[in-house]
Amino acid sequence: MKMKKLLAIVLAMAMVMALAACGGGKDDSQPPADDQTQSGSQTPEAPEEPASAGELTLWTYPIGNWGKEEEVKAITDAFTADTGISVKVEYLAYADGDDKVNSAITAKNAPDLIMEGPERLVTNWGDKGYLVDLSDMFDDTDKSEINEAAMAACTHSNGSVYEYPLVITAHCMAINLDAFKEAGADVYLNLDTHTWTTTDFINAVEALYDHYQAPVGAVYCKGQGGDQGTRALVNNLYGGTFATASHDQYTWDDDENIKALEQLKSMPGIAFDASLEGGDEIKVFYQGILKMAFCWNIAQQLNPNQADTGAGLTANGEEIVFMGFPAQGGSPALQGGIWGFGIFDNGDQARIENAKTFIKWMCDSEHTVDAVKTANYFAARSAAEGTDLSGIWADNDIMNEYQILMPYLGDYYQVTKGWAGARTEWWTMLQKVGEGADIAETVAAYAANANAADAG
Amino acid sequence: MAKQSHPTMSRALQRRENISGYLFLLPSLVFFIGFVVIPMLICIITSLTDANMHDQGMFGSFVGLSNFTKLMSDGTFLEALKNTFIIVIVSVPTVCAFSLWVSSAIYKLSGPVLSAFRCIFYLPVVTGSVAVTVVWKWMYDNYTGIFNHVLKGVGLIDQNINWLGDSKYALWCIILILFTTSVGQPIVLYVSALGNVDQTLIEAAEVDGANSFQVFWQVKWAQMMPTTLYILVITTINSFQCFALIQLLTKGGAGTNTVMYHIYWTAFKLTEQAGHFGYANAMGVVLAIFIGLLSALQFKLAKEK
């Protein structure tokens, strides 16, 4: 009997302790463990580091090679060696990264630093008051060096700056040049300027479809992944807009966008595919099945499908050429990508100061070259503390060639209020259009939903 | 004397045994209360509030039944509810009927053969749902999937069918996968139940002139009713809570949105929406009510039977 009692007590205590561990008291400095978590403090050079000056947690989305542990470890190790501040990094995926961050915010376990774009840092988490205002990090020199559009996108309408921009790029589309040549559609491409007109695009798709007798491009709409591509395609065809210039209302129900959707729906070479997201589309394009991809940027051009099988080549070795989206006059308004760092306000001033040190080291110092090159995008500023950043890709032909698209950067409307809800409305609307619903009515209904969410 | 002392000793012994019994129960009770009862209560309470991730505190402000009235006019929720019911109405009877049929056919087979069949049907259950779903996703693929390849090869279709991207097919594709992952446990249970049917009753019925159909329906089926009830309730709950397949295959698109997925989407994706936690929890309460009603109906029908 005594043994039974003892066993019962031991079991009960074990379970209660397990429960307590699950519910857990929180250590602000410790994000949830992850296989991919690495610590900048675990470096072979540890003995040479300065005395520990604290630690930081950084959560980063896969922004170029900032999503690769070995690349990030190299630069955070260098930061730790320089400052004595160790950095624990957790790598987020776009598929569930927002869920993790939102859960962490709700559990008051947010990281010190987060790396992403203004649509999340400014419009969402900054707007809700979770991030620290970084205004005091920008002097007049910084403001003159940083790309104006990037600076504007990182600044909230209340004047607070919730993101320190590191890199920018222009999202574009890509074509399979060998397939175009085989179908005789290459005559519609301007390979010098990497642009084409709406008419050229329509003719090229027709020629490709006649040749391959299957869809050659997909308006993917399974979810929000890579939806910048479908938005840019629709907006550019006839000069439509997605939101007002003041970023207070969604305008994708304008006549130009409806005309573009009607045009795309009427083309047998273009499929409205609700089984694909941006990443899936890239894969199918990389396999050579689709002849054009609408979800593309320089990171893809350098390493298509992240397959490490050669820059600018499909799986079959066919040549991939990046292109601006087709526009009536041939001058597209491309979607920008802006990425940088924000600081969560966890109430610990010392950690906030360390986080600012990290941002200064990465975004505005002689080390910015390495931070930018890690991302594989373009610097968001012309110079950093005297270091010229304009020619850092001089040794890379592809990066140099890609810069031809940068002047086409259009409005960064992703900071319009209610962005997350609007994205859901956008791809759901595309699905309905794909299923054959009346285009004008459907577009109007879903744009109204987006604006209602915006107002709410 | 002995008669007088025995009840006293007995009570003390009883008390000690009760205490140790409750202590053994305690670990499970702690988990049950911590992870089932309390979250359930929180869900019910927050469904009456505008709780969201941005305001301080767990419960937000009390809004009465407004979340529920809003649900009644929410087109997306109603479509998700319709899809959920389609999944339940189609999958529950087919899973039960198919499991019963397979079990009837295999339960008399010799040991190793029976085990082989059990393994085959149970394999999708023990295999990770993500792995199973990924394989199905490959097979359904619009561009490279084996289904399109075979159907085109034999000349049944000219153009690829977008199985998971076309609302004409997507929900049925989901139901098919759900079916294959759901039949394993019912088959094992039915095989066991059929093996436990009282042979004397069967022999008596046969002596009385019952044919094989009558033996099955009047004798075996009646004795398997508790198993059937369990299978019905479990399959119904699993079908109502279909989430992983939707998340991994369609993300609620192409007419496959279900209430479970819509709860997740509202709670964790539409975080800008006012009162998103409260609204999602209201959906959870509605779903729980439907599951409870249907399970109660199944219990009642089985009892009458």
C-alpha cells in the first residue's frame, strides 16, 4: 500500500511538473527552440571575443541568404566578435512565419529583432504598437543616403519609423527563352531593356499556346504566397492600380484591372490555377512545364527554384530571362521588395539598445556590404558611414544586368491598412474569376470586402 | 466482535484505496482539466467577446451574441459549414459501410493473411498525415501527377484536370484522401467485433432457418452495435475537424474551405480584423454544438436499434 501511495505521489508530481513546464514561465531572452536555431555565441573564436555584452534574439524570414544558417552565422559571428553581443537566430518560413510571430506576441515572447518588409513591420506589428520607434537612428546623412521610397515605406503615417531598411529589389517575371525561340515568340521580347508591351505579351502567349497546346503561364491563386506577381501582372497590363497613392483605399476594382482580368481569362495559354502559389509556380516553371513565371526576382535569377543547378537556367538547362511585366507603353510599374530590421518592444531598454547596435552594425557601417551581399539584393542606401555601396555588385554580371529594372520600381502600396485581409480577398477573387464568375461583379465584391476590412 | 470491527477496518481501507485511486487519477485529471476543460471554457467565454491578439488581457470586451449573429450572415463561414457537412455526410456512411464490408470479407481469413490485410488498411493511419498528404498531392498534381498521366494515356481526357484547383473536383479529392486515412481503425475494430460475435447465437439462428443475410443483420449487426456507434461518433468528429488535409493541399481554396480551417485562418491570419479571436472561437462553439448534436443523435438511434 505504501508503495502504491508513493508511486501515486511521484506520478502526480511528475505530471504536475510536466504541466507547469508546458505552460511555462517565460524567459524573454529565449525564443522557442528550433532545430534551425543557432547561436552567434557558439563560435570557435569565442575565446577571442570581448566580454559578453548581452544577447539578442533575431527572427528572420528567408530574405535571400538571410534564410540560410551558414550564411547568417558567418555575419552574426562577426558581429558578436566585434561587439560581444551574442545573437540567437531563428529562421521563419513564409508559410507559417506570421503564425509564429503572432503567437509569440500573444505569449509576450516576441524576439528582440525581426527581419522582414514594411507590410509586416510597419503596417501590422508597428501599427499595433509592438515595435520600437527607430526615428532616433536616422540623422540627415542617413536620410539622404537611404532610398527615398524605402524610407517612406518604413515610416508609419504617425511619423514613427518601425523598420530600418537594409536591402531592396524589384519583383519581376521570367520567361523561358529557349521555349520562346522554339515557338517563335522571342520576336515579342526586348532583351536589351527586358521590357515588353501588353500587345507583345498577348501575341507571345498566343504563339506559345499554338506551339505547345497547353497553358504556358499560370495566374496562381492557391494562397497569398508570391501574390505580388499576380497583382503586378494584372495592374500593369492596362495601367490599373492596386491602392490609392495615399494608401488609404484599395482600387483594384478599377476598369483597367477588370479589363486586364478579362483579357487574361480569355487567353487559353493562361490558366487561373488555384492549385499553385508563387513557390509552386516557380517550381513548375523551373521544370520547363510553364514557359513564364510571374513570381520572380533577382534571388530566383541567381538560383532558380533554389536548386543550385545554375544561375538563369531551368532544370533542363534552358535559358531563363528576367522581364518586366508587360505594360501598354512598355514601361511597367514594378512591385518593390524592401527588407530590413525592426525591434520588438519587450520592455527591456538594455536589450533594445543592443538591438539598435545590431541594426547600426548591419545597416549603417562598413559591415553593411556583407549584410547586403548576404541578402543577395541591392543596398537600400547609397553609402554607409563613408563606405560606397553603389558598386558592390560590380563583380556580378547578373546583378549588374538586373539593375536595369530598378528604375521601374512603382508605388509600395503594401503599407495600405488592412493588408493581410486584402491579400486574402485578392487571391480568393482570382479563384472565383478562374471558376468563371462574372469578373466585374466579383472584382467589385472582393475589393469592397478589402476596403471594409481596411475601415474596420 | 469480529463482525463489529470489520466495517471499521473496511472503511479505513476503503478510504486509503480511494485516496490512492484519486492520486492515480490526478495526473490525467490535471491534463484533462488543463488542456480540455479550461480551454473549452475559455473558448466559450471568448466567443462572447471581441478578444484579439492586440488588446491586453485574454477576454476583451463582452459583445453578447453578436459574434454568432455575424456568423449567420458570413458567406465564407456558411460556405465552410456547407463543405464541412458535405464531408461528414459523404465520408461517415462510406467509411462505415466500406469498413464493415472489408471486415466481413477478411475476418475469417487465416492469421497471417488477416494480419496482412489489417496492416495494409491500417498503414495510412499510422503513417504521418503530412507524408500521406504529400504523396497524394504528387498524384493529384495538375502538371505532373500520375492521375492525369494515366487518364490521358488511356484516352479518357484530353486536357489535364486540375484536381486540387478546380472546385468541381477539389472537395471530392479531399474526401477520397480522408476516406483512405479513416478506414483503417474501423476495419480493425470491426474485424475484432465480428470475431467476438457469440457463435452459439449464430448457430441457433441457422438452426432456426435464418439465411446468411438474416444472420448478419439480426445477429451479428446487433452485437456489433456498440462498435458501430463508436466508429460513427469517432468518424463524425474526425470529419468535422478536417484540417490538415485542407491546410496542406488547398488552403481552403477551390471550394474546400472547412469550418476548422476557417477558424485557424480567422484566428491566426486575419489578425488585423477586429475581435478575430472571439469571432474564431464563436465558430468553434458552433462547430462543437453541431458535433454534439450529431453524436447525440447517433447515440439515440443506436440505443433505439
